[in-house]
Amino acid sequence: MLKSVKPNIIIHNMSDEMFAIIAQGAKDLNIDLPPGAGAAFGAYYDFLEKRGQNVNLTAISGVEEVACQHFLDSLALLKAADFKNTSVLDIGSGAGFPGVPLRIAEPAISLTLLDAAGKRITFLEELCVNLGIGVTCVKARAEDAARTGEFRERFDIVVSRAVARLNILCELCLPFVRVGGLFIAMKGINSEGETEDAKNAIETLGAEFDKFYDYTIQIADITHRAILIKKTVKTPEKYPRRFSRIQKATL
């Protein structure tokens, strides 16, 4: 159950409510938002409610749920790593989480959104135009895009909130990360076993486990985890494999 926002905030409409929740949630996370961020999140919510239903992007709806489970959950990554002036790739971006909220809160990010579904990419392109933010949207499967010179080992930080197991996500995401960069996987708080199962994949793909970053969205009493994996050497050229092979013979 969501807690009430601060009683000294007067709520007139949905935009005010969104602004209040985001402002309080960011304060709780010790994140300073730039001017205009509250209005941007309000516009994001409106666009998601109007257009997202047609694309079947998320089962979560309502101002409080979207603010906490999508927007603030994404923003929490800003405390897990330094995103300023970085190139960021969001793999399997869907409705734009966590990439677009990160870009709203940290305008110095150079953001690329990647998704295999054309309808989702169209939604993301229109969303970013609506928000007035410069973002590159790419329709492609991760295992295909990672084999191109344009994207392979080009990004400082790769993020993903996809539901796949971590060993599968590592093979899809780590080939995009430059040496010295980070892959951040958004997971549940009880992910030690999944991380242990991914040890061979992490090592094989040229990386090492960095840390867990656990965070709580206090307004909603939600605790989640970001798994940070650091790229140490180049990923062997044979990875990523075809997705059917990744599924059948996980690293």
C-alpha cells in the first residue's frame, strides 16, 4: 500500500499529484532533479496512459503506481552509479524504463533505447518527441545489434529491466559495454542465487561482479536491487550467440 504524500502538498489534479510523488520520492532517494523534471514526468504519464494501452506496454496504471513502480524505480539507479556525461543503452526498453526517466533526471546522458518490437519503438520515438528530449531509438534484437560496429562495446553503461535470468541478460547486454563500463541489471531483492548462477557467464563474457545496490522507494515501501557488473576485457567475438542457442545452452 502506498503511503500518503506529505500533507503540506496541496493536490489539485493528476499533474500535481505526480509532481508531489516524484518530488518526495526523489528527496527520499537523495536525488536532485533538474528544473522542469516534474512537468516532464507528468507529460510522460499522460502519454503512457493515452498511448500505452494500445501497445500493451505495462499492466501498471494510475498516478501513484506509475510514479513509484516505474519512474522512481528507474531514478534510483542514479545512486548506484555516476551517469553524468555517459553514453547509456537501455535494452528491451518497452515503455522507456529505466532509460527515459534517467534521461529526464540527468540531461547530460546520451541515451539509446533498443527494443525488438516496432510498435514499442514507434511509441518511444513519439514519446521522446513529445517530451522534447534527444534520444536514439533502435528497432533490433539485442543479439543482432551487438554484432555491429555501431553498437558493440560502445556504451559506458548498459541498463536492463528485462525479466530474463541474469546469465541470459549478461550474454545479451555485456557485448555492448565498453571495457571499464558497467552493465546494470534491475532485479528483485532476493537475487543472490541468480547472481551465483551467472558467475560463469559474467567471467566468460569479459566481466566481473561489482556489487549489489539495494534501494527502497519509501513512499510505496518497495525494495529492489540493482546488480552492477563491470566490463574488464573485451567480450569474445562469438558472443552473443543466436537467442535460441542462448536459451538452450546458457553460459
